[in-house]
Amino acid sequence: MTNSTYPIGTPGKKWNNNDKAQWLKRQNIKRSYQNEVVTLINDLKGTLNIEQYGELNYTAGTYPLYILKTPNFNANKPTVLITGGVHGYETSGVHGALRFAKTSAMQYCEQFNIIVAPCISPWGYETINRWNPDAIDPNRSFYEGSPAQESAAIMAFIKSLGTDLIAHIDLHETTDSDNSEFRPALAAREGTTNTNWNIPDGFYLVADTKKPEPEFQKVIIESVAKVTHIAPSDENNQLIGVPQEQFGVINYAARDLGLCMGFTDAPYVTTTEVYPDSPTATDEECILAQVAVITSALNYITTSTKD
Ligand SMILES: [Zn+2]
């Protein structure tokens, strides 16, 4: 699909409220946040602390929002934030965060306070969507006065802690549906033309231009390479139209773009991009790749911040 054939709106014109309502009408529930996500969160009761940090309120539905925390939060330990499901359709982000919480978080709770927000966008999870019901991309909306309930809720919660973070890892995927649906939808909504159709075949990381931490990214790439293949750059040495900084890594101006990974002052940040549509990647492999990112990041920080 190209944006000129996207079924909503007028080519060359930004969507109005009627176009957005037309778009919303076409979305429907395909899977259950309660059954697939909240159930797994509740399974961890007794090991991790569960807190509701907010609630989404849409005509399309009401969704409680949860974080998981390691026990014994202590001001002497550095605090780490893991976010998944900012884009609800990116399944391994949600289930990678939950798997880390289940299998690995307790191994790091002596060194770190860990906060896991496994599903920032539950409506997006249920409808397999990049946007929220208002046709807003939460991952372009992490700024003061955010128009996206999803982004505003987690930002307010983290701010309420009054704690500096040492690291923030945001778990994502790049999928074939980016080309079949989401890029054309974005171009249609904006009245523009999509020019980037590159879907990297494999895993890559997006670092923050302002604090790229290349060694940190490199260690993560090496760890993920043991689980799934890393995306080679294209003939222009780019991934998704952005110059490659090092093998498997591109940089984005996170805060300027309103990306989730840009909303804190954490010195170590990265965004994962798992490729679930690779002919060789299984759902399980994608989940394990996300877990490998988090554990290798925490190992790196433990080693590099030792006196
Ligand atoms: Zn994403």
C-alpha cells in the first residue's frame, strides 16, 4: 500500500477530525490485554511489587496501567526503567518486559531498583495498533503537556518518584506491517508522501543522538547477536533511512522527536528494534532478544560504574 491508496483522507491534506473518526471506526479488538498481559503481571505478585500508575479513558475503552517494581527500593541503589508496548502492536516489547520481570529482575534487585512498565499502550496492544484511539503516536508524544494519555501517564508516574534514573530501555519492534499499514497511515494523516520503505532484516538499536554511549550499545548488540541476527545496513549504510553509527546501531534525537527513550535524564538509554517477521525468527526468540538487551545493559552498567 502507498499513502496515495490509503483508504482514509484526501491525498495532500492533513486528516481532520472526521478522517480520524473514520480511522477509529476501522479498528477492532483482536486480543485481550486482561488475559494476555494483566494475568501475567498478576502472576508475579509476591515476587515483585505491582502498582497501578494510571488509567486510560477512551470511548473505545478504559484500561488500568501497571508497573512492576523490584522489592526493597533504596535511595542508595541506581534506578532503572524498562518500558514495553509504547507501540502496542509490537508484541515482543510487551512480552520481553514481562519475561525479564519474571526470569531476571530479581537477579539484579540487589544492585538496582527496577521499574518495569510492560504495556504503556493497552488499547494499541488489543487492536494491534501503533496509534492510540485519537490517531496519535504515543512514541512521538513524550513531552510536557502530552496529548497522548499513554505518554502522559508514565511521565507523571516517573516524575512523582522524584528519583534520577541511571538507565531507560524502551522495547520495540520494526515489522512488515510498518510498510503495509503504519507508514502509509502516517503519510495519509499528515497529507505527505512516505519515502522510507526500508525494513531492516534483523535486530537493531536506536541510541539517543545527545547521549549515544557507543560502548554501551555495542555490548548490547554483541549480547543480542547470540540470540538473534543483527540487521545489516542497506546499500547506503543506513537502517530505516538513517545512517548507521556502528554495526546494528542508529541514533535519533530522542527528546526533540518526543520519543519515550528521551523523556528522562538517564545517562544510559536505548530503544530496541526486534524484527519478528524474519523467516527465521520465532516469537520466543524475539522475547529472548529483548531480555538479552536488558540483562546485558544492566551487566554493562554494573561493571562500568564500579569504583
Ligand atoms: Zn515501536
